[in-house]
Amino acid sequence: MGALGDKLNAFLGEVSGVLWGIPLIVLILGTGIYLTIRIGFLQIRLLPTALKLVFSKNHDKSAEGDISQFQALTTALAATVGTGNIVGVATAVILGGPGAIFWMWIAAILGMATKYGEALLAVKYRVKDEKGQMAGGPMYYLERGLKQKWLAVLFAFFGVIASFGIGNGTQSNSVAGVVSNTFNVAPWITGIVLTIVVGLVILGGISSIGSVTAVFVPVMAIFYLLAGLIVIFTNITDVPAAFGIIFKDAFSFSAAGGGAVGAAIRYGVARGIFSNEAGLGSAPIAAAAAKTDLPGRQALISMTQVFLDTILICSITGLTIVMSGVYTNKDMAANELTTAAFDTFLGAWGPYVVAIGLVFFASSTIMGWAYYGEKCLQYLVKTPIAGTIYRIIFVLFVYVGATSSLDLVWTFSDVANGLMAIPNLIGLVGLSGVIVAETRIIQKTLKEEKLALRASKS
């Protein structure tokens, strides 16, 4: 990378360490707590209702939007269910001990309120672009709702940068690495295949991305969940002890094994946020494209993303690691830790489960982030052809990522990802009154619909 590149990478690494340290974590958690109180713990009260809405076939197909509510959810899930669900959880356990998993759960519960607020505002303030398609997300509610265009521009700028790093190059690099190690396939071959597959999907725009993710995401999630559930149910007697270790370590003040309570909180929360992206402002860009009659209805559906990503999928990884006991080996890297955990229970099949899961997860992240980055660029550059040019460059960068060392790109995009969160969180707090008002509307509507349904059956 050269001396200059090394210095720049070191500098950005320090910035990233500060940015993703205690201040941003406190800001994200604080926003989650604030919104949770203001909407009356809605993410817990209405979670069953929200899950029913996800799989309901009674969505208003005549409402304005480009894709179905389910496709909007799977597009957002595609972008968030990635390396964080496998490598990120392992990193949290290595640095914060098993107790980090508990704090990951806490961050997810609060993050559901944040994700709800983001999606609600995205639909509330969305607009139609030059092509007649929906455009929304933090840049629009920061400009049209909060009346702070400079914050909107900052968010969009950092969103474009992050899309090429965390949303593209680092993901394709992870896929090429795991395919090379597990199946002995050269990275350049993986790069070509991945570039072609991603290109065929994203060059068709959001309709194509939504159609693919609606099938792709459930399949990949079910595959990984089934593998994890096989581990858990075939070793069900070890589960209570694993939960005991997690809860005990979450409040332990012993520094043994990196399990001090401060480290557990910091890394559990940080890795949870990295996985589900609650507060970063990326997912509401997809939510804004949904066909929905009320902002609150799509917001309920969108908040289940955090539940599915962290409470379900990340928990599978975390429980498997704790049950296996391999986390006590301090010489293991994060990706090796998850592989070793599954290998403990599934034998020779373990590495393949992790490898296939990582390929699916990382590939889907690329597809979801392609849409995010394009919408951020279109906000900055009001030229219809900008989106097409972006897609072409984005697709080509998939190959670059698969065949190159991307330490600098990763660090730079990590900083950009963190900087996206700051204006978004300001917008959420500043527009919390709008969130509360729209929440009253959706709760009243759901109550009326429930009464109407009862009346029709009687």
C-alpha cells in the first residue's frame, strides 16, 4: 500500500476508533431509549402485530411505491444481514466476552424503536424522482422535515462513500477469501462470477433488487437458522448453561477473558449496531420505496428487520460459540472462531455452513447497498444518468474488492459509515414529535381494522 497509504490508514484507523467509541454508542443508545419512551415501548407491544404484517397478503397494492412492503423489508435485510452476523458476533465475544451477546440483545431492542422511527420518517417525507420512482431516507427528512439541508448533504455524501466500502469492496473481499479457503477457488474467478451475478441484479434497479431479495433473503436466513437450530436442539442440555454464562458475564466486573462489564457493553452494542445498522440511516432508504398507505404501517414492518437480524440470526452465532467453548482460545481470529464453533458440533460440515452462510450474507449486502448508494448519489447529483453510471462503477468495484487488499478502503468506509449516523440521529431526535403523531395514527388505524375484522366475522 506504500508509506503514504499506511500513514493514511493508521490515521483513519484512529479516527474510526474514536468515532465508533463510547460517544457514538451513547448517542445511538440514547436515541433508542428516548424514542422507546416517546412511543411507549411500541417495539415490544406491537412486535406480534408487526410480524403478522410482514407475512400478510393483505397489503394495499394500490398504494404509491415501487416495491411491496415485504420486498422493502428483504432489501433492507439483504443489506444488513452480512459479515456482521457471523464475524461481527465472534469479534464481540473475543473483545467483550460472552456477556457482549446480552448487550447486543439490549441494543437490538432499543434499535427496533430507532429503526421504526427511521422508516416512518422515510415514508412520511419521500418524494418522486425524475423517473417517477420513490426517493426517501434521511437526506429527505433532514431537508424536508428538519429543514437542515446541509445535514442531508453530509449524510448522502458519506452514504455514497460507505456503499463502495462496507457495502461492496469489503463484502466481495470476504466472499473471495472464504471461497478460496474452503473450496480452493481463486479469488479472480470468484470476482468474475460475483460481478456478473450482482450486475444482472442491480442494473435492473430497485424492482429487480426487490424481486431477487424477496427470494434470496428468506432462503439464506432459513439455511443458516436451520443449521444453528440443529446445533441447539441436538445439544439442548447445553443451552441453559450457555445462557447462564452470557448473563453472568454481562454483569461481571472480572477482566478475565475480556469479560469486564464495560468491554461487554461496548463491543456488544457496537457489533450489534454494525450488524443491524439501527441508527445509521441506511435501511429507511429502502423503506421509502414500499407500497404503503401509512408511514406507520411500513415502520412496523421495518422494525422487524432488527429482530430478525440480531435477536434471531446473531443469537444463533453467539449461542453456538458459547456452547462450544472455543471462545476461550484467545489466539483465534473472529472468522476462525465461528468456523471452529460449528465444527465442534457439525464436524466436517461446520466450515461449509459458515462459508456458504458468509457467501450468501455478504453477496446480499452488496445488492442492498447498491440501492442505498445510488439513492444517496441521486440526491446529490440531479441527473438521471448518474444512477446508471453509479451502477456500472459499483458493479466493476465488486471485482476490485474480490481481488485486492482493501485495508484502506475498509477503514475509510468505516469512518464514512459512522459519520452517516450523526446527522441521521439528529434528525430522529428533532423529528420525534412527528414520529409520535404518526404513531397515534397507525395505532388508531390498527385498532379500527381489528374491530372491523371482528364485526365482519360475527
